[in-house]
Amino acid sequence: EVQLVESGGGLVQPGGSLRLSCVDSGFTFSNYWMNWVRQAPGKGLEWVASIKGDGSEKYYVDSVKGRFTISRDNAKNSLFLQMNTLRAEDTAVYYCARDNHGPDDYWGQGTLVTVSS
Amino acid sequence: VVMTQSPLSLSVTLGQPASISCRSSQSLVHDGHTYLHWFQQRPGQSPRRLIYEVSKRDSGVPDRFSGSGSGTDFTLKISRVEAEDVGIYYCMRWPLNTFGQGTKLEIK
């Protein structure tokens, strides 16, 4: 059974940093693009970033460019999101999701990031 | 690119049909394929993909769910709504990963 498990969320002050992790089990991780998708409290889904299987291509939504960095370690079946200069509007549940021309049927349970003083 | 869903909320009697529309501000055709997907998010749960590439059902998705459309206009239909269908439904396009605003389905 495919499982994606996120971790690393928490409370951080505006301007602070946080690193999210997502570990896969159950599929050949390096064969897939991977995504981070977020959902602010009571709001809809927003794609945040994507990374190619070998890590050679990365894409970001405009609102996080220059502040967030997506990366992966295929040897550890792990996906990461380094979030710097966090703002209140970054408060959300962050999901990792496997990609197949868009997020497919494998999503994690999400990890909550709260940016507040 | 903007994905516009309508209605934004839907109240349906059990056993009755439901329909959600999704319109893109740009054509979704890419390399001969149309990557328009539908996701369901039940209360308190992670999103789940129901339909991919307009009309293909994911594994385990009941056949009461169907997708249709082309170009810029797409529709998700539920032939007979059941209690477990309560939640929010999102369309999404690829590339330019953009979700619609979501349509909240509740039981009347």
C-alpha cells in the first residue's frame, strides 16, 4: 500500500523558517515528479511546488518563489520543502502528493504550519 | 489561468443527481491530451482524486461518478448522491497546476 507521511509542521514566527518532510513507502519514488499542495484554514487547495524525479526541474507558485525550496533525496524516498521568510498567509496544511500530470491518487495526511507571533 | 467552478455550493437529496461545472480561462489541450482532474475532499480528510484526464475514473471510485467535457468546459456528475459523497469537490488543470475554488456538496 502506498503511503506518504509528512512531518515538520508547527508554529513559527513571521520571518522564520521551517522544513517539511514527506517520506514515501510503496512506490518507486525516483520515477515520479512530486508536489507540495497547501490548504489555508477554511480555504481551497493551492499548488505550491513540484520537482522532477531526478530533481533536475523545479517549479513554484509565484507567491513562494525566492522563499521556498523544494528538494528530494531519492535514496531515502524523501521529499522536502524548505520554507524561509514565512508570512502569516503561509499558514496552511501542507500536503505532499505524487504527480502524474498533476497530483494523482496518492496524498499524505498533511502537516499544519502556523505562522503567528 | 483561472479555473472557475459553479455552483460553489450544492444541496442535494439522497439518491438524486448532482452536477458541478468547471471552466478554464485557457484551453487545457496539451500534447494532444486534456489534463483536467477532479478531486474529492471529505470533511477532515486529505483530498482524493476521483477522475483524471476529463473522464477516467481512479481505482475504487464508484461508477456513479463521471466526468465529461472538452476544451475549456468540463463537468463532474454524480448520478445518485449518497451520504458518503458529502465534501468539497475541486477541478484542477495540468500543466499550470491550478485548482478551482471548490464546490461544497451537502445533503438536503
